[in-house]
Amino acid sequence: MRHFKRNSIVFGIIFMMTMCFQAQNRYYDYKVRNPEGKVHILYMAGGNWHDHLRVASVLRRFLEIRHEYHITYSEDFDVFTRPLDAYDVIIMNGMPTHFSDKQMEGFKKAVEQGKPLLGLHSATAALKKDKEHLPMYTEIIGAVFKTHPTIHTFPVVIKKQDHPITKNIGDFEIYDEMYFYSKEAEGSTVLIEAEDKGQKTPIAWTRNYGKGKVFYTSLGHGVEAATNRYFQQLVLNALIWLVEDTKQ
């Protein structure tokens, strides 16, 4: 009888632990969360010098809890070597130093054939050591990062107030990194600018690559920027603009 009671307690504990583990997996595992009816974002990040995971967690909370989006976060750029049909839009906020041929081809093909792309902050600093693939990547994203002044609070100026991405956003201030570029690809429409020591730089732009719509903003270095309500509204507006003609 004593052994039976002891075994019952052990089995009870194991059963409760199993149920808790399964419940935890149901909540946290993106593979079993149901994105049906929601815009599914492939959020690519990773690389040096940035706290990509914390920024992504802020944006995930904003987009999934306050708005009807579903995010899959990854730092494995081999995802571009596989079909991307499950995703409605790509957010690129990573800075890998290199792409393989297959990664670059998959990324290029996805955007070229109409997969919308939203580039955040460090996306223009990616592939800096990849001379083979950087030119093509630059044509897609729109520029190559060169330098930035010390992180500080600075004003940004809306240049195209009538664009759907900026229509409900006025000039604002943000604590962030202000990017300057060594190369800017032709064909971009600049939406937002900023200035440091008399030198202006684009802060956000749109462009097209093949059938794909592209939006990029250099904002979003850290949590302070990611929690800025104007930055969040900018990202939300960009997502709406990017997918409005592609998700039926």
C-alpha cells in the first residue's frame, strides 16, 4: 500500500509536469500557433553590435498583441534557400557578413517575384564583407551603411507627408543611431530625413525591386527606439502599405 501511494505521487508529479510542459509549448512554439487570417511576418535578425532579440521582442509584442500580425523570428539565413510561401512579408534587421550563393539567390528571387520587404536599421550594414553579393543586395535594400554619430536624440523631418506610410506621422524626435551611407542606389523615394552637423541623410525610403515593394528605415537600433510610438507607427504603416496589394 505504501509503495502504491508513493508511485501514485510520482506519477501525479510526472503527469502535472508533462501537462505544464505541453501548455508552455502550445503558447511559445510558433510552429503550433495558428496564424490563420493574420499577416505572417518572417523576421530575420542576428549579427554583431545590436540587441536584435530585444528589439524584435518589443516589435513582436506591439504587432502581435496590439495588432493582427503573426511573427516567425529567425537568425538562420538558410531560410532563404527554402520556399517562403508561408510568409506574407519579410522584415530584415540582421547583419550577416556574408550570404551563400543559395541564400542570396533565394532572397533576391523572393523579392523580385513580389515578396514585400521591410528593412530595419542594421539591414543596410549586412554583407559588408561579401563583395560578390553586396551589389545585388544594395539594389534590393537601397543603400550601404558607412558610419553614424554617437547615439543621441535627434529630430526627423517628414519629406512626403502625403505618402500612406507617413500620412499620420508628423516630425518627431527619437533616441537612435543616425545612419550615413557610402552608396545609395538610384530609384528610391525618400520619405524621411535627418541632419547632423549640416549634413542631411535619408532616414526612410521606398523602392521597388522587380515585382517586390521595399521599405527601409535606419531607425530601430535599440529598445529606446523600438518603444518610440512614432517609430512603431512607422513600422505599422509600412507593413500595411507593403502587403495591401499582395495579401488578398
